Amino acid sequence: DGSDSKMDARLTFNTDGSADGKYEVTVKAVDVAGRESSNNVIMEMTVDGTEPEFIADMFSINGSLWQSGTYYKSTTLNVSGKYTEATSGIKYVYYLVDYTGRGFSTPSDLTAFDMSAEGNSDGKITVSSGSNSFSSTIESFLENQGTKASTIYLQAEDAAGNLSRAVSRVINIEIGRASCRE
């Protein structure tokens, strides 16, 4: 009779990573007489329940792979790295630069973190679509004082909103030291 009808449907997927992937759902209408609509609706969607993972041996400072115990000559450094993320891609990498020795433990969620008022620096790096790599110049590292050094905490968020575990790296800065990297 030409009247419109509405129907709701719910699709359920495992979010443990086993259902990750791209899906195409086709919807077609069939009336009580068995006539099918010619205007089928096709929806594409991506299911992503897997958190990104930091690739430890891909983290670099000023273009050189990070190594524990390395000293740098500047408090402004280019940091870069990579995460594995097979489904939706990395959207942001959040960072927090803290000064070791404050009794600060690795945060579990950097997305809502703001301690800049306490002398820390935090920020968000937008990652290019389709890339799992990040790079940014960060100007807030502090020069070492005795045994205290700067620590950078990193955490990625993929396009589906999954967060990686936060990781940390100690960054040693000693501007006057002869054996420092640029």
C-alpha cells in the first residue's frame, strides 16, 4: 500500500579482537507479498576491539634510535616512533613529560591528563590517516639535576577509541656535556 515501516536491528560483535575487520552489511526490504525493494542499503563498518601496541625498538630521538643512558644537548627534541594497529589506524599519540624523582608512577590514561600547572608538559600528536607512525618536536624536556632526568610517557589512541598501554622512556639532558648527541 506504499506505507513506510521502520525496523530496528542490532548487530553484535566480540570486542576481544577476534571479530576485528571490515564488514559490509546489505539491508533489503521485503513486503508481506514477497516483493523485494530495489533500493538495497549497503553499510560498511570497521570493528576494532584491539588496543594499539608500542614498538619499542622504533622509538627515536632526533632521528637516532633511543638508547638508555644516552645524553642529549638540548631541551627541545624531536621524538618519533611507531605503533602496531591493524584495523582502524592510530589517531593520536598522547605524551606527558615529567621530571624523574617526583614519585610519579606511569599513568594508565594520558588522554585526560593535565599536570602542566605542576611543571609537567603534556600534549597530543595527531597522526596522519593511514599511518601508525608519529613524530613531533617537544620543547619541554628539562636538563638533568643530579640523578634526576626527564621522563616521557606515551600512549596511542586508535580511530576506534582503543588506548594502548602507556610506556615511558628516560631522557637525559646535559647541555654542557661533551659526549652528548645533538
